[in-house]
Amino acid sequence: MTGRSKLVAGNWKMHGETVQNRNLLAAILTGTEGLKGADIVVCVPCPYLAQTQSLLQGTHISWGAQNVSHHEKGAYTGEISAAMLTDFSCRYVIAGHSERRALYGEDSHTVALKFKAAQAAGLTPVLCIGETLDQREAGITEQVVAEQLDAVTGLMGVNALTRSVLAYEPVWAIGTGKTATPDQAQDVHAFIRRRIAARSPEVAAGLQILYGGSVKANNATELFDMPDIDGGLIGGASLIADEFIAICRAARNELILE
Ligand code: PEP
């Protein structure tokens, strides 16, 4: 037993509309009621934060956003600050999702600044790291995730990770239906934890490291059973109530339930 609780975070990406959101959140609330030992989060598009807050306030489900500006405030048209997210009682924000890195040119330094801005406002950043298929095939997976991780620890120090969540998301597994095998994922999770442990065994032992990449109801249990996988960051399946509920159930820590 690791002592770490499991976390399941849904990433809705650019999906949603008010009626659909209401139905989805109502179904997830009912379907996960009484589920102990697994924290649940939904990261929704910013226009729906107010709706999400009003539907989830006081429930067992937390909410967050998918991106944040690294600036505190000012003339940054189209950007959303960490303080604005806390204004809607967000608890989490995703930082450095591979789609942001690949499509919007966010490099590891920018992601580290976003991580810093999020924490400064009291949010818990969910830092995403992971390699592309080319990088995996070139045998540089560990080098890539180390660089992405070190950008944050270099800026903030290793102890900053205590108020964060990590998500290992191999880019080749995101939205592709190709999941990493439990052993493949565990190997990288263990590498990440070892790297952090070299600087702080306590931080490494307490850190939740999620796996993301085509997690579905039918593969969640075997992934979540691995010793260094502490839950999942879920894209496509977080939009389907039954799938997401089943994934949350798979993350339930039976030992805590008893
Ligand atoms: C994600 O968006 O972070 C993700 C893992 O997506 P999917 O589950 O659809 O692969």
C-alpha cells in the first residue's frame, strides 16, 4: 500500500454545452456518490466554470480549468489568470497538456511559469509530461520527461511538487485509442518517482502521479493497480458518464473503503 489516495481527473477539452454539461455532471454525481478513496475532478472549458461551480459546490467532486496564463493580470487579450480561476473556486488547473505544448507552442519554461502562477494563486497544478512516438522510438522517453519535469523543479524547487499532481501522458496514447501497457506506464512512473526521490524521498513518496492516454473503463483497473500509478487524467472517456463513473470506481482504493 502506498498511502497515496487515487485521483481521477476528467479533461473535457473543447467540448460541452450547458444542457449536456448539466446532464453529464448530474449523472457523474449520482454514479460516484458514496465512492470513497478516490478524489474526482472535472477540468471544464472556462465559459462553463460558473455553471460547474453552481452544480458541484458542496459535493464530493472538485473542478478546475485546462490552462492558465503565467501572467498575473494585464494586457493579455484572451488569457485567463489564476486569480480568475480561484474566483470560480477552481481547485486544480492543468499545466502543459501536450496539446498546449504541440499546438500552442508552450515550451517547458512557459509551462513552469504557469505552474508557478497557479500555485501562487492557491491552485493545484496538474503538470503533464510525456514523450511523442518518435521520441519513444528513439529511446529518449526518460530524457524527455526528465527535461519537462526539471523545468519545474529548476524554477520552483522540488518541494513545490508537494502542492501539485503530475500526469504522465505519452503523446502517442492521447486520443488515439492506443493505451500504454500497464508495464510501459509503470516503468515511466517509477522513473519519475525515482528522479524526484533522488532530491526528496518524502516529496516523491507523497506525490500523486496520474496516467493519461486513452484510459477507458475496460483498461483502467489494470493501469491503476500498478504501484506508481495513482489514478488517471481522462480525456474522451470523461465525456461519457458511464465510462467516467466506471473509471472512478476502478480508482477506488479498497483498503481505504474497508
Ligand atoms: C487527455 O486529454 O489528457 C487524454 C488523456 O485524452 P484521452 O483520454 O482521450 O486519450
